[in-house]
Amino acid sequence: MTAAPRRVTRRERSRARSAVKTILILLGVFLWTPVMMGLVFYYLWSSVPYRGYAGRRLVLEIPRRPAQDVLRILEQRGVIRSGPFGRIYLLVTGHTGDLKAGEYLFEGPLTAPQVLDKLVRGEIFYHKVTVPEGLRSAEIFSIFLREGFGSEEEFLEAFQDVAKITPLDPAATDLEGYLFPDTYLLARGTTSRQIVEQMVDHHLNLWTPEWRDQARAVRLTLRDTVTLASLIEKETARPEERGLVSSVFHNRIGKGMRLQCDPTIIYALAMRGRYHGFITRRDLELDSRYNTYVYPGLPPGPIANPGKGSLQAALFPDQTEYLYFVSMNNGRHTFSSNLEEHTRAVRKYQR
């Protein structure tokens, strides 16, 4: 005779339900823990600013490489936290192939998306290089070389390419005088030729129709103007004196007098490797077309690279009767209309 099946008591059913619930809870905890940890780590990676490098700022060269290599570089240099989230972020945002090569500046803690978006936009770092007024071309090139741009051979080659200025200055054999002094923002990798072309373009952009008309009015060619401006630039560093110095040179040229400009002798000596910081009486007799004590008129070309102020002064001289000036040994000059006044000034300030 078959025994009747035992009825499951209410207590037993309750215990079974509790066991199943416990198992489900444990299973849920087991499955959700990695997810929750992943979410926590993603939050740290994407939302909490990070700086793992020493110092306040870091300039980092990013090569033209696949995204995974770029991410590895950023992680190794402490720009972003390590983890798989960089690849996920780029994949989700559709920028896997958009990270641009170049030199980048990172300042202060940044979130990883801020860093990667910077590379996607190509916000590369530009070096600020300032070229003072009145330097010779060789001195200008030395500044760029010290900043890590170009090579001496490349600068010399670009310096001798006069194609851009030939229409305005057919006599030019190099770019002396046409390298405009200014502050230039340069990306790493900018070539010597690109730098030289940028400087020449800045100079040529100054030549408005008004300037060209004025050059004709004062009977100067473009080359004459740049040459005269280079003399003015070397004679005074004071803006308020440029027009006065220009008037002296214009007046002397008009009277057929020699300019007797010391910087032209210095330039001639420097080109021969003979300038040692001072001029002797013997140097005043140097046989060079740049020696304005021996040869009348302007020298054959610029002796430096003038700025806008000196170019304006060359074209728009002050209206004076001055024929002489002498240094007062304080950065300023005193101006005279005749030799007697000038001689007294020389005795007073150059004893």
C-alpha cells in the first residue's frame, strides 16, 4: 500500500524561500561588486582631476602614434590615471583616430576627458620667442637656435633666399634688414625657413600705400628706407629721439655731408671679425663701403633689422636744422645745428 506524500509545512516553505532569497542576494552581491568597483574607478578616472607628475606644469611631446600608444605615454608620464577607460572613452566618443601629434602643455590637475579632448582639438603648446629690435641676422638666428628651433645651416640657406623681397628691393642679396623684430609664437618643429618667411612677411605687411608714397616723397627706395632705419635703430633706443636722429641724417644727406655713423663702422668690422667692443682712430679709415666716415651717403645695405618705430622715423623725420648729435652717456643724446655747438657738446659729455 503506497504511503501518502508528506505535506510540506508552512515553516519548511518559509525556510526554502529564505534560502533562495539568500542565494540570490549573495549572487547579486557577487555579480554587482565588480560592476560597482568599475563604476567607482571610472568616476575617479573621468571626474576627479589628477596630476601624477612632479612640478606645476609639464610640456610633453606626443608623437604621431596609434591611440593606445598615446594613452600609454600619458599614463606613464602621470598625465592621466592608468586603466582601460581611455580606450573606452575614445571608442564611445568616436575619437579613437583623432589624437593629434605635437607638443602639449599640461598645467595643474586635469580630468582624463579634459586631457584627451585637448589632444583631439590639437591645442598644442606654442613657444614664445622675442626678437629685440636692432639685431643683426646672425644674432637673431642665435636666439632661435638657443630655443631649439632650426639649424645654423638651414637659417643661412633661408637667409639668402631673397625671392619675397626682390620685387621691392632688386639689389638685395640677402635678408638683412627684413627680419622683423617681434614676439613669435612657434610650435615645436617649426622649420628655419618657416621662421624666416614669417619674419619677412611681418616686415612686408608694414608697407602700406601711405608708406610707399612717403618713401617716394623723401626720395628713398625701399632699400634706402630700411638701411636708414637700421642706422637710426643702432644710434638710439629712445622712441622720442628716433625722429630727431632721422632728421640729422636726412639733413646731412641733403647737404652732401658724410653721415659719420659709428654703427656702420662697427658693422663693417664685425663682418670681418675685427670688432672687439670699441672703435679706434685707425678704424675710422677702414676701406669699406659701410664706413660712412669715408664714403658719402647711405651704406650699401641695412646694418641691422629695424622695428616699426625706426622705419617710421626714416620715412617721417622731424623737421629740424640739426646736423650733429652726441651721446650724453645716460642713454640720451644732445643735438646741434652747427659744428661749434657740437664741439662744445662733445667736450661736455665725452671728456
